[in-house]
Amino acid sequence: MRTVVWFRGKDLRISDHLPLRDAARAGEVIPLFVLDPYFFAPERARELPHRMQFLLDSLRALEHNLAHRGTRLVVVAGRSVEVVPALAARWKADKVVAHRWVEPFGRERDRRVAAALDGKLELYEGETLLPPGTLRTGAGNPYAVFSQFARAFHRALTPPEPSAAPKSLPPLPRVAFDAAPIPTCEDLGITRNDAVLEGGERAGRARLDAFVRGAAARYHELRDRMDLAGTSRLSADLKFGTLSARQVWAAVTKALGASEAARVFTNELVWREFSHSTLWDRPELLERPFRPAFEGFPWEDDDALWRAWVTGHTGYPVVDASARQLLGEGFVHNRARMISASFLAKHLLVDYRRGEAHYMKYLTDGDWAQNNAGWQWSAGSGCDAQPYFRVFNPMTQGEKFDPDGAYVRRWVPELAKMPAKYIHAPWDAPADVLRAAGVRLGADYPRPVVDHKEARARFLERAAKHLKRPAAAPDET
Ligand SMILES: Cc1cc2nc3c(=O)[nH]c(=O)nc-3n(C[C@H](O)[C@H](O)[C@H](O)COP(=O)(O)OP(=O)(O)OC[C@H]3O[C@@H](n4cnc5c(N)ncnc54)[C@H](O)[C@@H]3O)c2cc1C
């Protein structure tokens, strides 16, 4: 038996990789990665610099790990839908195995490759803990309420037991000795950013170990604090599969048992499952709001406001810190993502899809299902989303989740000397406080681009009218 193991950028590891494990047990293995111009054409790669950097690091690590086990990663450039069937035929492979993708374009690719391979493509589950689309309500429908999905998930889940990496792999058959080199960032016109997390299985494993030994125990208390390293930072590993969801789940539950910390952490992994499952069942969500009432929402899409948000110059310190963190290191804390996304859609009336695309461009963990779910949740249009009338207040959110202002100070150095009392609302500071902090509002740091109360009222009125709801409930978070 000769099997092509087709790595596709979401499973860049050799441990707990069931297609690889099974292929190695069955006979000869050809590990393949295709540099598809869909992602790797320089004009496309430059659109996702941080993800591409992480992915290239991870590919090199995969190449190294496979070589260490006695085989080689065959890297080939070309369109997957053409290259994979052609190589399978040339190499006389008995089958091609890969992990399933949930995104509509990945499913279309797989449909075409499967048709060309005439039954020889075998897709494995494994990006998520349970295959997307398997949990159903009593009436047989996909879940639209997270708590119900989570209950069904826990009923269905058998505690995962990840498999170890193969100790050795069969040598690469001679027929497959035609590999292209893995490109560098420079080859693709990307300037390397050293603030982006290092990719690769070993780096991912080190992050998981550090989290389990450290922040995990207080995850339930500190996960919302933007100023602390209270979360796992495993999102890019889960996105690129340098760690599997099974490995993360198993490591955390083993270390923390039935604690509150483990319950709250695994609940976030269930949110991940929910967003993947939701996109599987509703592929149109990458284009359209989950709630039809949001169709045709009268967004304003003001370009000056958009630029202020993108560059971190809205005059709202937490919002600005998150925008600059995104550009600076390709990551944004979850609480800051929620505040910032809500602010763009609700305060600035910019179509959430514009923010979603911007996040996909710069987030290292940019994932179609999770990012779409996060944006639609924040805008109020999504599956089990934040109700439209809950408008995050960036000042009170800042005071609560960045109490000393360390997060703002790190990313908005203009405000570094502001006392904590005013750091989330510098316009409230008396003139002598501003002077002592070296801040001239409107010169060193912008005045707010919109007034919070007015912007909030404007959104609520517009949303109530468009969604044909009674006047908004006075609910502020
Ligand atoms: C507007 C917006 C956009 C987002 N875009 C993405 C994205 O593109 N990719 C992405 O992985 N996450 C996204 N999230 C979810 C969340 O912000 C990140 O997963 C989290 O901040 C990553 O940091 P961490 O690994 O330290 O998370 P932890 O708190 O340590 O959580 C562990 C893991 O659980 C998953 N997770 C955590 N929170 C969520 C959530 N709310 N929804 C789904 N899964 C979650 C992630 O895989 C994460 O790595 C988005 C959230 C919002 C509000």
C-alpha cells in the first residue's frame, strides 16, 4: 500500500496525526504539501503576513520532524485540484489521505480532488474534537444556542486520547524525489515580524506545557484581564494544527482535573467547536449575517472613521491599544477583540465584514469560522450573539479588565504617563494632569472620534428601526 499524506496547513504536526499514523502502519508513505497559489502567490501571501510567517515556520518544523523520522516532506507548487490527482497518478499511490476542512472553499477543493481521484481521497476528522455537523437538536437541526450545543457536546464526547508521534517512518519512495524548497517570508515579499509567535510543533508543545504549568490554574479568574498573560496563547497552534484540539483538551483536563479552571477553559474549546460546526452547517455565513433581520443593515462605512479604527487613533484608549496590538504582533486579547469589534460596528457603524476581513489579514490565529463567529457575535448578527442592544462601553470595560492601564500603556505609549484614574478616559482628566503626563489632546493623542453616548444612541435607534424592534432596552456592558 502506498499512501500520500496530504498536509494542508491545518495539521502541521506528526503527533496525534491519524492519517499519518494509519498510512505508516499500512506501508509506504509520501508526505506532501502543496504550495497552492490560492495562498502562496506573493500578492495573496502579502495579504496575510503573520499567518504566512507562522505557517512557513511550521512547515519547516514539519520538514525537520519528518526527516528526523526517516522520510521527507515533498513540497510541490501548483493548484491543489490539479497537482494532487496528477501526482497520485504519477506516484502510483493507492490513496490520498488528509484532514477535512470546514470552510466552503476547502470543501469545494476537496470535492474536486475527490472527483479527480475517483474514490481514492480519504478525509479524516480531527480539526475539531467532534466532527462538525454531527450534533443535532431533537428535531434534527443544527444547534443555534451555545448552551444547548455545549450540553450535547459533553454528552457525546469521549475523553480524547491523543496518539504519539510515530517513532520512525518508512523512507520516501524514489518516485517522489522531486521537491521544491519551502519559501521564506522574503521569497513571498513579507517582512518577518519577530513579535509574531514562533510556529512549529515543538514551539506549540512548549506553549502548551508552559500554560499547563502556569496560567491554566487561574484561567477562570484571569482570562479576561487584558493586562495579564492569563490565557493559553494556543489559538495559532490550534488554527495551524501544530497542536491538535485533542492534545490541548487532554493536557489541560489531565493537569487540572474537574476544577473550575478546567471547566472554563474547555468551555472556550467548545466555543471553537460551535463556530466550526456552525460554519459547516451554514457555509453562507462568510458572506451573510446569521440573523436575516441584519440583511441590508444601514452601515455608514465612513472612511475616516475606518482609518482611525485600523490605525488605533479613535481616541478610545482600549480600542486603540487593540488595533495597534493587532498590527504589532498579530494577536489581540479576546476581551479587546470583543470591545474593538463592538466599537467598530456599533459606535462607528462600519459593516462588521470590513473588520472581519481586517482581522483575517493580520491575526496569526485568523480562522474563518472563529473569526466570523466572533465578529457576528460582537455586531449582534450572529448565532447566539450578544444582543444588538448590548453596547460595550470602552471606558468601563477598560477600568474592569485593564485596571491599572498597563495594556493601554504598552500599546499607546502617548498615554504612558497618564494616571490609572484617567487612562481609559483621558478627556476627563484636568488640564494639570494632562500637562504632567505630557499629553495634549488632539495633538499627542486624538480626541474621541465620536461621542460615546451619542454614538450608542445612534446605533440603538438605527438598529431598533432596521430590526423592527421596540425602542432599545437601556443595557450597557
Ligand atoms: C471579533 C473576534 C474575532 C475573533 N477571531 C478569532 C480568530 O480568527 N481565530 C481564533 O482562534 N479565535 C478568534 N476569536 C476568539 C478568541 O478571541 C481567540 O481564540 C483567543 O483570544 C485566542 O487567545 P488564546 O489562545 O490565548 O485563548 P484562550 O482563552 O487560551 O482559549 C483557548 C482556545 O479556545 C478557543 N477560543 C477561545 N475563545 C474563543 C471564542 N470566543 N470563540 C471560539 N474559540 C475560542 C481558541 O482556539 C483558543 O486558543 C475571535 C473573537 C472575537 C471577539
